[in-house]
Amino acid sequence: MDSIGIEINEYKKLCETVTKVKSVLKDDSCSEHEKLQIINKCVDILEQNLY
């Protein structure tokens, strides 16, 4: 697979992850503290993958 194909697959995975996180954040069964932890973890992961 060429680098463009790899980039497309990574983008698809990112979109799926964002969709899943959005659904968790909209769910009322999570406390605000839990939602904040999820957001912080996502930001950490994004920062690691962007550099």
C-alpha cells in the first residue's frame, strides 16, 4: 500500500474514533468528570500522532 493509501486509512480510523467519542460525550450516563477525562485523553492521543 502506498503512502496515500495509508494516510486515507488513518483518516478513516480518525473519523470513526471521533464519531464514537461524540456519541459517548452525548450520552447522559457519563459524568462531566468522565467526559472531561475522555476529552483530555483524546487530545493527548492527537498530540502524539501529530508530531
